[in-house]
Amino acid sequence: MSAQAMVMWGGLALGVVFGVLAQATAFCLTGGLREWWSKGQMRRIGGFALALAVAILATQILAVAGLVEPARSLYLQASFSWLLVPLGGVLFGYGMMLARGCGARALVLLGEGNLRSLVVLLCLGIAAHAAMGGVLAPVRVAVAEATTISFGTPPGLAEWLSSVGLAETLARLIPALLLGGLLILIALRIADFHRARAELIAVAAIGLVIAGGWFLTGHLAADDFDPAPLQSLSFVAPVGDAIQYLMLATGMRVDFGVAVVAGVLAGAFLAALLRGRLELRGFEKPGQLVRAMLGGVLMGVGGVLALGCSIGQGLSGLSTLALSSFLAAAGILLGARLTVHGPIKLAD
Amino acid sequence: MMLRLLFIAALCLPTLVQAGSGPWERIDPARELLGESKPEVGVLALDLPAVTQDGSSVTLKVSLDRRRHSDTVIEALYLFTTGNPAPELAEFQFGPAAGPLDLETRIRLDRSQQVFALARTADDRWLAGVRDVRVTVSGCLVEGTGSLDDDFMLARVRGPSRFRADRPSEIRAMIRHPMETGFREDPQGQAIPRRIVKQLDVSLEGEQVLHARFHPAIAAHPYLRFHVAAGLEGDLELEWRESGGEKAESQISIP
């Protein structure tokens, strides 16, 4: 099988697994934050923390084993915009609360028959491409160039620790174990998982899917003669790419991101079908439509500025321990918090 | 019904009128090559992405339909673009050990434009193929800048994964080189001088497979996939030369 075919089929498989698991566990950062902040329930946010812990540990183990080189990923590139990455995070976080779910969640909900998510996804995908290469791109590029910050070593925790003299294995394992261990402790403490061991395993497996993405694009399908980008799951640009693929398939190839998007949709549909959760849903009030559209646009633009979404930066990015991912994730949390607190908070 | 047919015919008309014409009539070096001859359009297939977010490395495939044109022998192939600072991409001369035309490389595209190929057959006909490519601003990825690093001029080659005597052997070759165009400036505003891989010679047991000439619009770390004629075995030798005077050689044996 060619490297490109392997990336495509592997991406599809990872997407299906993610879709099934996310549907079964209602995996969602937005929902987790909302339940935590409004009702004090921490089960879903605990699930996200656990998935993140597993993603960090598994990814850093892959790196220590020499199977993937995180520094080749987008998140650890030597320069990024110190302004746009956190700002994009804030826009994304605000948008995901508005739309009641991030891009990945919207795909899962669409698989369940929720057509409100279709509006979110279309707005997200189109806005993402408008910001990447469309009408908003010149502004984005100009601001990014004016606010670029460059680093000698790839800007990440592990890379910095090893540049001050720590052996690479330790430089990766120490922060991974500390951060991962802390997250696991918090997750197990707050989320009250003893009653649902299956859920515990399922969200941990979502973390493994992230590492699976790195393993697939960085090792299994690595081709010396065709250096494809090292990547894992993300749901901003790939949603736009998937829409573009629908329109231009004869002149395009399915890449990893598009395959994952298709897989998540299919996996969520399958899981919802088997679990009897398929139900067509639409908007009840025009106000919901406005929220979905605005949320989608904010997520699309914000996700491109931040180089990723709640999954792309929040799981895949953080699993590489990259500085840009910590900034983006902090921005996403801040943006989400702004919807419940402060002058631009949302009426529920 | 008649009216509708007429309407459809009218829609098709512009393409019929233009048969045989194309961007090669506007690009000087292509016009010089062709002279008085009119190329046959649609025989040469170009494969490029319709839209690309990374103009610094765009995969371009050129091939002939083997079933319909099994007896067409291509002697030379010329690749051009319409919208780069210079129209030439690369030129290839094929020797007796070359397989049927099925070639892949990576090129640089400055903006949305047309890419076209002209091929001269052994019986002195010209074939042409053309494709439109849309290039958008680079997405999230920051372009990796090539530099004269440790691996400079490291040449690699790989033969077919499974050798079959009745099939042309697929060869993939690549060399590390920044392909500095001469159009870039360094952070101090000084023009970076042009330095590119200029040519590649491939031979099998002393018999020529191809001779390639590259222009600055070939992407950094030049890459070429081509075919050796079916049934041929032996040592394949590749020799790369670059404008700074350096040379690199690599070889493999088939099968």
C-alpha cells in the first residue's frame, strides 16, 4: 500500500474509532465546561482530562521510543504569532460555547441526526478556509508577520528541558509523567468514575487515538521520498477541506484530516444506530440558528488563528507539550469562561 | 428538444474552436520549440491538485495513456508554467532504456496559473497537455526554509518494490538541495544568490535512461519518479550536478 493510501485508510479507521467512542461517552469539552460551571458536575470534564493525560503519556512514549519526532509537527514549529495563537483560542472558546460544541462534537452530533450541527460545521469549515486562504487570509498573514516570535529550539517543554542538558528520555518522561499523572489524579477524583469503568476505558482510548494519529503519519506511513506532514486529529481546517473535497474531488486527494472527518461522521452514525440514539433534530427558534452560525464562524476563524481547536490544540497539540498549544488551550478556556462571566456573557 | 441540443452544441463550441491552441502559443520558449508545428492536445495527461495551499511544493505527474498510446515513443518532454517569474520548469531527454512516459516531480508555483507539458515523439509529432492550478495563501503551516545543511547533496534512490520483467520498473530519486531561486532575500535584505540542481543523468548499464535539466521552479530537494523500460536489468546509475559545481552519484541494481 502506498504511503498516501495508508494515511487515508488509517485516518478513516482512527476517525471511526474516535466517532464511536465520542458518541458513546458524549465526549465534549464544551459540555464538560458547561456542566462544571453551571451545575458543578465534573464527570465530562474529567473525561476530557483523562483523555488528555493518556494522549500526553502515549505520545511522549512514542517520541522516547524514537517512533515519532514531535518537533516536526505544526505545534512545535520554530516560530508562531504570540498574538494570534492565544487570541484565536479565545475566539474558538467563545464560539464553541455559543454553538454548544466544538467541531468534533458537531460531527458526532451530526452522525446522530442533529442537523443543527450541519449548520455549525458548514459555517466553521467555510470560515476556516476564509481565514486560511480566502478573504481573511491577507489580514491574518499581515498580523501574523507583525507579531511573529521565533525560537532557536522548537518551543516545547521537552525540547527546552533537553536543551538545558537533560537527557532526551528524561526531558520527555518527567513533564509527561508529572502532567499526565496530575491530570489522571484530578480526573479520577473529580469525575466519580468508579460507577462506570467502561466509560473510563473509552475516554482513555480517545487519548490513544491521538497518539495513533502521530504513529500513523509519523511512522507507519512515513515515506522518505514523499515527506507528508506529521499530524494527528484536528477539526478546523479538515472540516473545511472536507467541504472542499465534496466540491473538487476530481482535482484533490483525500488527506489525513479529511479521512478522519469522514471516519468520525461514520463512526458516530454507527454508534448512534447500534445504541438506538438516531434522531433527526432541527432548530426550534431562529435565535438558535444565529448562535449556531456565529459559533461556527468564530470557531473556524479562531481555530485557524490558534493553529487548532479543542481537539487539535487541546489534545493533539498538548500531547506534544508545545508552548503554542498551552497558549491556545489557555485561550480556549478563557474564551469559554467569557461566555459565563463578564461583560459579554451569554444569556442562557 | 432541437433547441436544447443546439444550446448544448453552442456551449461546446468554444472548446472545439480552440482545439490545438493553448498557452504554448503565448510563452516564447514554448513557441520556439514548436516552430510551425501544432501539438496534439489531450494525449498527454497532467495530474496536479486543482487547489493547493502550499505553492512551494506541488506534485506534478505527466503520463501517456499506455493502452491507447502503447507504441508512442517520447523522445523529449518540456514542462512550463504561465505565471512564474520564468516559464521553464524542467526538460527531459529520454534514451533507449527509458520506460513509457509516467513521471512525477514537485514544482513551485508562484500563484494560480496554468501548467503545461510539451512532448516530442520519435516520429517528430508534438503532444501537449495543460492544467489549471489554483494556489492559495499557505495555510497554518510555516514553510520550512531549505539551507545548506549537513545532508547537502545527499542523493537517494529506490527501485521497484516488486520487480516484474513484463512491467516497467518504477524508480524514485531525490536529492537534498535548497534550490535557491535567486529571488529571495535574507533577513538583512541581501539577495540570496541562485544555487540550484541543474541536471540529472540516469543510465542503465551504460545505456541512457534520461537526461533531465532543472530550473529554479523545481521544489527544494528535487524529486523525480520515472520508469525504466520493462525487462531491463542491471546497475542503474544516477548523477546529479548543481550550479555550485558539486556532484553527487548514487546507484542501485535492478531488480
